[in-house]
Amino acid sequence: MPKGKGKNAERRAAEMRRNTERNRASKSAVKTYMTRAVEAIAGDVESSDEAIIRAQKALDTAAGHGVIHRNQAARRLSRLMKRFNRAVLSQPS
């Protein structure tokens, strides 16, 4: 929080509160979609495509808006896809 006492400090504080709320919601959505994708992979690999696509979209959106770093988004997606590929390979034919 800005420590100043002027009007601009109050405006910056209000702006920071707004941005914090928006970032918190975006991060929460990313976590939710990632969890759903992991659960979908663990449950039924064949039908997990939609959950993975939603997680990827949430990660890309958060990275594009600067909520998370683009390298973090890439790392999370890479780990998700690695998990998916392991699940596909371990499935009995």
C-alpha cells in the first residue's frame, strides 16, 4: 500500500485494491482449471481433452494479462501435458 497522504496516493491504493482482486480471481480460475484437468487425466484420459484446453486457455490469458509470468504459464502447461502423456502411454491398449 502506498504510504503517502495525498490524493494520488489514495488513487493508487484504490487501483492496487482493484488489480489485486482481479489478479486473485484470475489466479483462482487458473488453479481451478488446472485441478480439473489433473482430475480428468486421472479419471478418464480419453475425455480429458476439453479440461486440458480450458486449463491452457486460462494459463495463456493469465500470462497475457500479466497476472502470472509467461514462463510460469509455460512450465505449468508443460507439466500438465507431461502428466497427460504419461497417462496415455500407461493405458492398456
